Amino acid sequence: MYMIFNHCICFTLLTYASLFLSIAQGNDDVAVPAAGNDDGVVHCNHTLATNAEWAKQMTIADDLRHTGKYDEAAVAYTTAAEGVGAEADRDLCLAVRLGDLAERYSAQSQYARAEPLCRRSVHIFEAAGGVQSQWFPKYLNQLGRIYENTARYAEAEPIYRRDLAILEQTKGRASMDFVAAKNDLGSLYYHTARYVEAEQLFHETLAVSRQLSPPHIPSVVNSINNLATVYVAQGRNSEAEPLFTECLRMAQTAPEVKGIDEATARRNLGKLYLKESRLNEAEAMFRRSLTVCERELGTDHPDTAFSLSGLAAVYGSRGRYQEAEDLHSRALRVIEKTLGPNQPGYALGLTDLAHVYFREEKYDKAGALFRQALNIFESRLGPEHPHVAITINDLAVMEFCQKHFNEAESLYRRALDVLDKPPIVAPRQAATTMLNYASLLRAMKRKQEAKQLEARAKQLQGAQPGVDPSRFLVDIRDMTHKN
């Protein structure tokens, strides 16, 4: 998203946490077989069936899991497995128990706890010859999600592709499991800025979901939300808004849609309203989204933090800077606790708080947070990701507002090295950075160079339907004249 500041120029904020458009993943509402049942799909290890100590330890672990004592259950399962050695790696019932426990941790965003359990579950299925089980793709996909949610995209992609291949063979391309897995792969494409590929997958999943609906309304909502989110990433906001509105309508009227889907739809609409300076509507959406997230997910969940950040962004736009600082700081603590301090989600939160500091002209504080975020983006997403270029652009804006023209120019060039490289995945961000740089060039009395950049930016803007460039740019000369 772009926001106009009365200091000088706009920041490119489209993908930052306070304005982060949530990609929805496939549903996990698949019943897990009762651990220990031999239903023809998941077979227990017959050697262990007669082991009294094993049965005792597993019963203890099961009781702990069913009463929500997950940490103690994980220890108990591990102790039981250690007691029987290699035999544990041939027990598919243990694999299901571990996979279920990993799923519960993942639902709480406790990925560090979920990962070893899920990896062990997948390993047991493979070691025991259980890859044909209907449950193997479920836990394989879950492992991919853990990797994606911790920004380990290179590890997640082959797992998603393997999962898709299995589901295509066993359930077919028109099955809801296949659609959910394809949504997950599209999510990964979105997070790695492969927007064209993501859009194609989401169009495909939406088409299948609509054909199978009802009773698969949640899948329709997921696919619509995801497609709209990719539109926003490409600057196609006029196409995105009616889709988010449809998501909200379905979330409010379809009983099978979860409350968190309503929260996501409201948050996404709030971000669009904020971009259009419809602050009252944006604030109402963020407040309702926050209420639902806190009720459904609790106060210590990333989605709750993103709704907090959205409300904080509204406060910042209203000049209520201390309230904005407090909410952004609160959101950062949640993200650090749940996702960790070296994840892109945490870096997004840092940039949100940095923008508030910038508005207050606390440039030292803002610069430190921008640079910290930039280091995280570069290390986790790579130097060619739009998040990297957007943060560099923001640093350039800050340098310009302090009349550090040479530093600002160097940063703008660096940002455009990423954004203006074909194929251009984020044309709207590229156009804004070009216009920002052009304004800097005019301030440096390099008019001809500025005109060339402005012409290039106009070409990119013209390719984006519904984009009004006057919304996203304040002439940088206004700032130089005032100071």
C-alpha cells in the first residue's frame, strides 16, 4: 500500500504487516482416525501390540494429548518411542498421533514445537511403507506449511509438489484435497513474489471450488481471498475490492465458514479502505477483525497481531502517533513470540513501527528499524524480493526528507535494480519508486533525467487498471520549498 505523508513523499507499504493481505491456506477440517484403530488405512505395529509397557506409555501420552497437555504428551510419546527403538518407526498409529499433535501446535503458531513431531510423523509413514495411506498427504502437506510459515520456501515447495502429485493420483484434480494443496502452493508463490503463477493457481482452485460448492463454501472463500490478494500485490485494487466484499458476505451468511475467515475479509477490506483514506470505514473493519481474532485465536496469534497493526495504521494516519506506537509495539511482541525475530512477518512489523517514527521525524529510530527489517528480508527472502526493494525505497524517502540527496539517490537506484528488472512483478511499486526518484532528481535540478523516469512510470501506471497516480505521490519539491 502507498500512504501520503505531509512531510514530503509516499512510502510503498503494499505488503507490510499493518496492511498485509492474508493468504488463506487449505482447510484442515479432516477427521483424524482414532489412534490405535486398525481401519484398513492406518495399521499399528503388530509387534508392539503385545508390548505391555508400550501400551501403557502410549495410553498415558494419549490422555495427556486429549486433555490439552501437549508439551507433556510430546515428551511421553518420545519416551515411549525411545523405549522400543526402531520398532517405533514402523508404527503408523504413532505417526498419526505425532501428526495430530504437530497440527495442534501449528494451529497455535508454535512451529518450533510442531516441526520435529511432523518430521517424525512423515518419516514413520515412509519407513513403514505407509505412503499410500490416505493420511500421509495430510501430514506431508502440514510439514510444507510449517516450512512456509517459517519462511523456508525452498524446503516447502518440493513438499507441496510431492503432495500434489500424490493427491492427483489418489483423489483426482477435482477433489477438495487437491484444491487445498494447490492453494498452498499458490500461497508459496505469492510469498516469493511469483504473482503470475500464484494468480493462475488461484483461478484454477476457484473454478473447481465453485463447481463443487455447496458444501465447499470455505474453499470458495479461500480461493476468492487469495485471488484478490494477488490482485492487490499487482496493483489491481479495483478488481480486488469486490472479491474481498464477496468473501465478507459469504463469511457472514454461510454457517460452515469460520469466524476467522470473516476476520480476514474485514482486515483485507480495511487495508483497501485505508489506502483510499476512508479512515472511518477502515477503522471499523480493523476493530471488528481484531475482536474476532482475539475471540477465535487469542491475543497471542499472528492474525491478531496483523489486525492490531491495521488499527495502528489508522491511528497513524489520524496523527494519533502514541497510540499507533503502542499498538505496533504490542503487535511486534506477539509476532516475535509466535513467529520469531528473524522471520519476514517480524520484519513487516518493524517497518510499520518505523513509519510511525518517520511521521514523528524520529529519523534515527526509524532508520534503525528499516535497516533491521531490510537485513531480515534479504537473508530470508533473497535480494530480489519486492519487500527488499520497498524497504530500500522507504529508506531513500527518509534520507531525502533529511536532505541527504546523494544517499537517497543511491538507495533509489538500488531499489529500481530490483523493481524494474523484467519480468516486473510489482509494477505499481516500481512506478512509485520511479516517481519518487524523479522528484529527487528535480530537486537536484536534473530535469531531463526526471522526465525520463516520469515517462517510464506513466507507462507502468497505465498498465494498471484503476490506478490514480495522484493518490500515491506528493511532489517532493513541496518539502524542499517548505524547508
